[in-house]
Amino acid sequence: MLRALLSRWMSPRRATWSACALLAGLLGLVAWEMRHYYYNQQQLAQARTESSAQMVAQWLESALKTSLHSLRGVNELYQLMASGHLSAHELNRLMDSRRHSLPVWNEVTLITPEGSVITGTHGISLSAEDWTLLLALNTDNGQQSGVSRVFHVNDDEQTPYLLHALRIENSERQLEALVVAWLSPNHLVDLVNQLPLGDGNSIALLDTSRLLMVQRSGEDGQASTLIGKRVDTPQLARFLESHHHSDSWIRRSPQDGDQRLFTGYKLAMAPWLVIVGENTTVYLYDWWRRFWALLIGCLLLIGTGILALRHYRQLYEAEQDLREHRNQLAKEVAARTQAQQATELEAAQLKIAAMAFETHLGMFIADAHNRIIQVNHTFSDITGYREDEVMGKTPALLSSGQHDKAFYRAMWHDLNKYNRWQGEVWNRRKSGDVYPQWLTISVVRNDQHEVTHYVATLSDITQRKAAEQEIHQLAFYDSLTLLPNRRLLIDRLEAALKETQREGLYSGLMFIDLDNFKTINDSLGHYLGDELLKGVAERLASVVRDSDTVARLGGDEFVVLLHELGESEAAATQGADATARKLLDALLEPIEVEGHTLQISGSIGITLFHGDAIGVSAILQQADLAMYQAKAAGRNALRFFDPSMRAAVVDRAQLEGDLRYAFERHELALFYQTQVNAEGDVMGVEALVRWHHPVRGVVPPDIFIPVAEESHLIGEIGEWVLETACHQLAQWGCSAATQGLTVAVNVSPNQFRQPHFVSQVEAVLERTGANPHRLKLEVTENLLMEDLDVIRARMKQLRQLGVRFSLDDFGTGYSSLAYLKRLPLDQLKIDKSFVRDVLEDPADAAIVRTVIALAHSLELEVIAEGVETCAHRDWLYTEGCRTYQGYWFSRPSPIETLSL
């Protein structure tokens, strides 16, 4: 397929255009790379010439600085002579000594402003340009020293020289004399010769009038003085006219005609400039070598591409011819193949039929008279009969005798009517073993609808039946003790209810819970605990009658169902009591488990039932309540169900049911109690939920909140309280008088542990628009008993939103300094149980003092609730508590009557 696609789309013309486009792209890439490499080599050469020019300029300026320092020394000697401390002869000797010590000096002379020689090592013979320099120093223009612009040649000796002069001033800063030094041109030549030059490089020293002073070319060339030779190039002129200290340009050298990259550098102390050049042929040598290599490579690539395209065109044409020939051949082959398909199809069908007959299922074929004419190998494996042993016999050979005539009549009825029958049959093997078998029989008829054959398939379902039995055992029996489980117990309990209604006899149900079993399980291990449960199950089963049921609900809970206890409640009670005491005595007997002698007791709750007055769930609940009463009585005890227990359960259930509809009936309301500071100003409020029951009246929170916790309604109630309080907080935020108030909302531990609690708070704040910094969540110490790290992480997430936290009822639960240090708390709230008796009970007073001191040491706010008198408030103020809440300031009230 890929080859055909390429053949269709990659014709010779398209291949040629693609190759040209690829070549053009390659040449463009090569050109870009060569251009980039060219500029890179040029920048490197420019950096080298600039560095060399700066180096020579630094050498020259160093020599001039040395000369200037010596001129200043002569100035000091002159001052000594002027003051009479030194004679002219001594001055001349010292100047001559300094001239010999400086290689840069040839001669040095002191002259007057008018040009008369005071003293020196050289008679004065200056040109007009020299006098121009001296006159410039003679004027009071601020110039202290100067260097002549060009070499000069003495008219008498024809020797080049250069002047370096310094002003000598008196105490009134007026020109008194000039000290003039003749600089040695040979020293400058030596400095230029110190610079290492590569092949084709050059260096020259010019003055600002473009006269060539020193020039050196080549790797082995020496510098020479070229006095008076002028260099006139446009690039040099632009450089001298500019204010730049250095510049670079490319041109042919006016000295030898070689093209170089020149870099010029101006000296700061003299009207000279240094020009260093590098031959373009030298620094572009690698570039030209790469250029020719790439050019030859591209030419070879073009040639190879042309040959490849030519070869591809030839192959393409040959392939087109081959395709036409192949199509013709395919038509001929198809004609021959079609002739063979009928024969091959028939043979394949016969082979498939033979393979299907030898399947993993047992098969046999019987004729119209129900005589077996063919069986497969699987049939022999299942039944144990060989083919020759069953040929000509009827399938009755396999009958086990467990099915009656009615079973076989129904089978033949389906075969005659529907031409098919399938079902479970118990047959007998050759060995005599009876086994379950799944049998399917199909009737084969001819065109006249006459029966010609019976085809049967059979499979051994022994393992499936065993699996079904095991599933039944697992579904209805406890896997550890092999006692009936909850499901089977409920089935038998429902049957017992119908039995009591039908026969008028009482039955009983016992809930048995082993006392302190968890201690044994944790101390000795689960294995020994399981063995103990097995022993207890055997003990319980040995005490009751065979008609009774002992079941295990799970863990260490067992249930005993007693049948036919009697026609009267008194007789039933007596019988149940006697059986229960036998069970308690049996449990107290020691049990040997893996070398350990264990003794355990139980608590038994008993309920009696008769008729259909109550259902199964109510019976189980009554026995469970009675069992908990037995445990509360000190364990190893039994208790019968008392109707008062039921009344309490019914009342609680009714309360829970009413609470579920409290939202729909709008029976919940939010009250607010103010929180004030030491001056009596309201700082915030605490939101308190109230339930106005239509029958019970106002239900206290300590009654319905535990019910909400146990029935998992606390999350819904808590979310409603939070959203209602945040709506009020948002309304207060719109007024300048109330925007500083905070709202404290109590959060249940179960509500806080919900995985989506943080996102719930964030959503409520977003919906209501409340300021999160004015929201305070009050949590209790019970929240911190489990998963402290998870609780701490959620509190930190809420703190990032701006929400603050107050620890409510501090001191009444699991108070720990550890979690106070780790948790992001903002406030401790002293429980009202301590505040109420703080004036009478020294213990409560000590606790409150400790809490206040602890809050201050941890830099936490502290608030006291339950402040009901002025004395309470004054005592708390004295101890350092500055925030209060209680009846002394306000009672909880709805928002309509709240006084701020």
C-alpha cells in the first residue's frame, strides 16, 4: 500500500521538484553558515588588532609618563638652583646623569621663555614647529606639558628627534623657564619591535597630521622610521575627525598594497596614533578552505542527485510496465483460483465439522430409533465407555435411576414439540459413579420433517455443583465458626415469626457479646482470637437444643434464636432465663487455645416475641438494647428487654425523623450572642442554632445536636448555619458601623472531618461575599483526638483564606500543649463550667488563671463564656482576660432583636 502511494504521488517530475527544493534549502543553509563564520572570523581579527594597538599605545604612554616624571625632577632641581642651594654646574651635571639613565631621552635643556639656554646637555637648535610647541607652553592656557606632533630632522645633523617640554612656574604661577627633552626615536622603534606580529600583519605609528613615524610589517620585519611620509586614506581621515579613541576598517595598505583589517588607537598623552593591521588572506584562510570544501561537496551532491533522479526515472518507468504485467497476471490467477475455491470450501467444511465434533464437550449421535451410532473422545473421557461399547445401544445405558418416568416424558415432549431439550441430568459412569451432567439434545429432520438423527452434547458439572455448594455455604454461614450468618439468621427469624403466629407459642432472641474480647485479641494476636471464637461457638451450640439456632453476626457478637418457649410470657421468660444462665456458665469455663488457658464472660440481652406485632428489625434492635443494658450492669450479666428501653428508642427515632424535616418546615433558626471587650464594646457575636419544634417547643441544642451527629445530619445543619451566618456577616460589612464585627460559628468534629469541608467553606464565602477575616470557626478538643496532621493541614488551608480559629470548651477534654503549639489557633475559649464557680471554687479559679496565662504565653487571644455577673467580669479582668461572653452582657437573640 505504501509502495503504491509513493508510486502515485512521487512521479519523476515531482521527485525532480522535491530534489531541487531540498537542494535550494541545503544551499541556503550552507550560505547562512558561511556568512556567520565569515563575520565571526572578522570579529576575532578585529579583537586581536585592537588588543595589539592598545598594548603598543600603553607602552608608548608608559615611556612618556617616565619622561614626564623625569622632567618634573629637573623642575625640582631648577627650584633648588633658583633658591641658591644648587649651582648651575651641579644642575648641568645632574641633568646629564639623568639623561644617561633614561633610554627615552637623547638630550635635555633648560631655556628661558625668550629661548635663551640656561643650562643643558644640548645646544639649542629648534625648528619653527618646535617653537610652536614651546610658545603654546609659554602662554598661560593651563597646559603644563606637551609632546611634539612629528619627528623633526636637525638641519645640521639630519637626525630625527622629538621634543617633550614642561613649564616651570614661580610662586605666582608665572612662566619662569622651560625644560625640554629630545626623545630618542630609536627607543620608540624598539617598543614597536617588541610586539609579536604574525605573517601578513603590520603596525605603524603616526601623528595627528597623518605623517608616518614608525612602520613594521611581517613576522620577521623590523620597524623603521619613515619621517615625513604622509598617509592619506578616507578611513584614517574619518577616524582622526571623530571623537572615538579606536576604530577599525578594511582596505589595501598604502605601503605594500596588501588588503588588511586595520585598527587605530589614539594616545591620550601625545598627538600620535597606533595602527595595527592583519592581512585578510591570513585570518580568512580557514573560511576560504571551508568554502571550497563545501562548494566541492555541493557540486558532488548535485551530480549524485542528477544521477539518482535519472536512475529513479528509469526505475519508475520499469515499475509502470511491471504493474501492467502484474495486473494481467492477477486476472489469470484469479480465474484459476476461482475454479479451485469450490473444492477447497467443501473440504474445509468437512474439516470444520470433524473438528467441531471433537470438542471439549461430550457428543454422541443416535439414529431415529435412538440407537447410538457415533461418539467423540470427550464422551468416552466423561462416561468411561469406549465407542465400541456403546455402538447400537440406547442412551438408557447411562441412566442412574434417579429420574422418574415423568421426567423422561417431559423430555420427549419438548423434543417432539420444540426439536430441542436441555437440562441437568444425573447419570452413571461405567465405574458406577453417579455424577451431575448438563445435557443438550437436538433433533435432526429431513425435508419431509421426519426424524433422522438425534445429536446430544453433555458436560460434567460436578465441579460447578461443588462451587454452588461452596457459594451457598459462604452466603449463609460464617466462614470461621461455620455457624449461620446474619442472612440465614434473618431467614430463620422470619420463619419463627410465622411459626409463633400460626402455633401461638413464644420464641426468644438472645444477643451475646463477649466481654473484653478485644483485649485478648490485641494481646495474644488475631489467630488465637479466632481460635477462641471457634471454641465459644462450640460451647454455645452444645448448650441449646438442636431446634434452636446459634448464629454469629460478626466480631464477638453471637445470636441465639430459641423456638417454642411456651404459650405464656411467664413460661417463656423462665425458659429463656434458664438457657441464658447456662450459656453464661458455659462461657465462664476456661478454654484451652494453643497452650493458653483463656477465660471469658459474656453479656446477654433477651427479647421475647409472639405473633406479628413487631418485625424482624425491631426484634433485633430490642435484643441489642437489652444486651447493652447488661453490659452497663457490670458485664457477665443478662437483661430482658424492657418497654421503657423501647420508649426511649422510639422517642429518639421520632426526634431523628422530625429533625430530618426541620429544614423543609423552616423550624431551625439562628440566634446571636454578643462578645464584648473590657470597655463593654461589642467586638463580635457567636452564632447559635435553635430548633422550634411544633410539638416539643424549643429543643435544647444538647438534645438534638447529638442526634444530628449520630444520624449524619450535622453536616447539612452545619452548612446551613455557616451560610446563614456568612450572609449576616456580608450585610454587616456594608455598613461602617458594623463592618468590624466578627462572627463565630461552631463546627462539629464530624463536619470538620468531611473531605470536602475546606471547599465547602470556600464556596460559602464566595456565594455570600463575606469577609473571611471576620469569620471565626470554633472547634472543640474532640476534633484533635484523631488524624491531627490532617486536621492541621485543613486548618492551614482555611487560614490561607483568612479564616480564624477559636478552641472552644478548652480544659474540659483532652487538653494538650502539644497540639496548641502545632495548630494555627487564634483564640482560647474558657468553658462556662469553670467560669460559673470561679468565685467559690479555688480549683476552678486556678484552672482559669492557668488557661489565661497559657494563652498569653502562646500569644493567643482568650475569651471567657458564661459571664453572668459583674463580679465574674471584674475577677476575669483582674486576671488578664479582656474579652467576655455571657448573660451579664446579653442573652442569645434573633437578629431582629440583637442589640449592638
